[in-house]
Amino acid sequence: MIEYALEIRLSAAMERMKYTALTLEQIAEDCGFGSYPYFHRVFHKRYGVAPGVYRRMEY
């Protein structure tokens, strides 16, 4: 159940990175990660790239 919730939050964060100009810190907070460092760690572990790198790849 925890993994599912994490997947939903990561998906929401990815959508925001693609379609908004919010900062990564704002996205992390909006998606319930509590802090950017935690979001960065979880995102990098799951997808193999940092959130900032992912965002730049999408443009």
C-alpha cells in the first residue's frame, strides 16, 4: 500500500514537472514529500535520474 501511494505521488510530481513552472521544491511539497531532499532521493532511486535532469529532458 505504501509503494502504491509513493507511485501516485511520484506520478503527480512528474506531471507537474512537465506541465507547470513550479519549482522542484514546490512540487515536492505539493505532492506530499515533505522536503525536496527526500523527494530527490526517492525520485532518483526509482527512475535513475535526478528530478532536475528529468525535467530538462522533457523540454
